[in-house]
Amino acid sequence: MSRAAPSRDGSLAVVGTGIRPGLHLTQESRSRIERADDVLFLLAEVAPTGWIKRLNPAAESMLPIYRLGRDRDEVYEEIVETVLARVRAGRDVCMVTYGHPSVFDDSSHEAVRRAQAEGFSARVFPAVSAIDCLFVDLRVDPGGRGLQLYDATDFLVSERTPDVHVPLVLWQISVIGQLRTTGSVHLPGLRDLAERLGEFYGPDHEAVVYEASPFPVGRPQVERTPVKDLPDAGVTGLSTLYVPPVSGPSTDRRRARSLASSTSVSL
């Protein structure tokens, strides 16, 4: 679908730092940060921020908006409006987020949607996400058996039925069911998740609590645990859960032979 050309001064570029800020940054994103009139960033608390101010001295953190105990929708709304206020003032704004700005980042999507609806130039640029790091650190190839990805809360409340022959990744396992910002792990949610996974995989099936390292010389946090013991694992706010398949899928050998023997046709 074609989009009308921007009709107003001011623009928005949304970029991600990757998981190792400053190192995972693409050249395209770096250029956007350097050239922006205003840079507004929201990074994980463990992430270093000095590098972004060296790229653009005008960089400002939006972390104070993310105060503990606030309603999440309220926080996201303030982030979006803080960014758009600069755009509406005719400024070229770069919004910088941790990881990939299109992965589990409602504020990035909404900021771009509103900016474009109001006639401004706005776009998101690709970056490295936690799942990219997981593929490398856990040696997972999604091209092998496929991959299932769910938000942990959605997995539970929507009663998702996983294919136990396909790797499963669950995001945001520390805040299952939480509507407010919090600095602690929600144990009741982890207990519900452990029980639900046990129904499909068995309570002793081994899962992996994974956290990519944000540091140049750091190692990822990899804790293997039976799903029944998930509430006792070292889950943090940055943890992702990887559940390996129980076994390989069944193979339709007749179809496989048929496909192998069929003649390719050039178009």
C-alpha cells in the first residue's frame, strides 16, 4: 500500500541499540543518532549510556518516565507523547530503544503510527534483538524445525497449545500478568507457567532460562532447569525462556519420496 508523502516539518527515526549497546549498533542507526536534532533514549538499566551522548550530546534519557508502580499503558503513552512533542515542534528526532525497536516495544510502533498519521516522516530501523543472541548462544537454528514465539502472558491467558516437536521461546517471563511497571519477578505467574508447560512437556522436561549479556566481555546467563522448578530459577527482568522440543516430528515418507522424485520446472 502506498503512503502519502510527508507534508510537515519534523521527522522521527526509531532505532535499536541491540543487546550490546554501542557494539550491536548498525551504521545506519549510528548515522541517525549523530544527525538528529534531538535524541531520546530508553535503555535497560544495566546498559551503558555514555556512548550515546558521545555520538550526540543532545541525547536525553527517558528512563525517569519508567517509574516503578505506574500503569504500563500510562508509561507507554507518556513516552510516545514525549517523542511526538519534539517532532511536532519541527525537530528531527531519533528515538533509541534497547534491543530491536519492533520487538516487544509498543511505544515505538505507536509513535511511528501517530507520526505518520499526522503527516510526518517516520520509520523504524532494524537491529539485533534478544532472540538473535539466543540463536547464537544456545545454537538454535530456526530453519531446522521451525520456531514458536509467544509472550508468556499471552501463552497462558490465550491457552496456546504448543507443538512439542518445535522449539518454543517465551518472552517476558518475569512479568506474567502484570499491568504495572515492577522491579521484581512475579512468582505466581512463573508457577502458572511451570504448571502449564508441565501439562504438555512433562514436569521434568528441561527448559533454559536465558539472558543475553549486554557487556562486551560478558557471557550469557544460561540456566537449565526442569519446567517444574521454573519458579526457583534465577529469572530476571531480561530473562527469556527457551523450551527444546521433546523429540523430532514424524515424517511423511511417502510425500518425501514423491517430492524428491518430482521433476523441477523452470519458470
